[in-house]
Amino acid sequence: MSVRDLARELGVSHNLVHHHYGSKWELWRAALEHGFEPSARDLFALIETASRSTDWEASVRECITGAVTLLARYPAVATIMADESARGGPRLDYLFERYLKPMADLLADVLGGAQGREMPDLDPRATLLFLTAGVTALLTHRALAAKLGGPTAASEDDVARYAVTVAELIAHGFSGPKGATPPTRRSAPPARETRA
């Protein structure tokens, strides 16, 4: 949307936007920070608290369920992250440096809290990508969730079930023995010959 179209939609002067923000980029940045700051502050606090826990599995569960529940209160945040992550460019650069990289670093601290445990060999980049994108999937992939048998709009119960499920998948997935590899896929049984 152009600034002119936005001003028309809001019923304000085109010059008003430029006077207060100077450019479309600055307007986007101000809107993003206005929308992201409360959720980012709460999310960082949640992850920092979880990273200090002595019970690693409990901290992972608390971190994941808390993040899903929190982001469900700010669905636009998850949608913007998903959209900009798919598109790439300067907006993602800004989002990454301001919010996503600090969050990924905190998540890495939570994962690092598993030292001394027997852990599967996990790619840190893949793990963080999964954690960053996976916890928001219910919110950002609503149409797909509906196709898979869920509602188009997630209720509090749906969010709670999703949060617990993701947390359990992650906690159990990270709890496997060190060096564990995924089970190999069994080959399908040979097809039976049909008689003519």
C-alpha cells in the first residue's frame, strides 16, 4: 500500500504522514515497534526466566507453552514474522537484528542448559528455525490447520493443546540418547501379484 492510499484510507492528509514519519520505511518501523514491543518484552522475559531454571525439561516446556500462549495474544506479530521471513529483504533484516536474533540467542541459552545430558546430535540452525517458526504455525497457517481438521480461528483451548503438544514433542525429541538418529523408514511390503 502506498502512503497516499494509506492516508486516504485513514482520512488524513498525505503530508501528515510525511510530516510525522518522513518516509514509508519510518512509518513501517514505528508501526512495527508499536506492535512488537509489548510481546517482545514479555517473550524475552519468559525465555530469560526459563534459561535460569535448573530443571532443563521443565524450562523447555515452560518456554514453549509460554511462547505459544503469548504469541496467540498477539497474532499479528506471528503473521508479520512469517510474511517477512518468507519475503526477505530490508524489513526482515530489521526484524532479525531487533527481535529475532536476540530471541534466537536466548533460545540457544535454553538449549545450552542441557549440557551434561545425553542429547541427540542436532543442527543448532535447524533447531532454532524450527523453534522460531514452529511455535507460531497454529497462528500463521490457519487455513492449513483448518484443512487438517482444526478450526479456522484458534480458541484458547486450541492454543493450550497446541502449546502442550509442541512442548512435549520438543522436550521428548531433545531427550533422546546422544548420537541417536531418526528411525529408518520401513520399506513397503511387496505388492501382491494379482491373477488374471
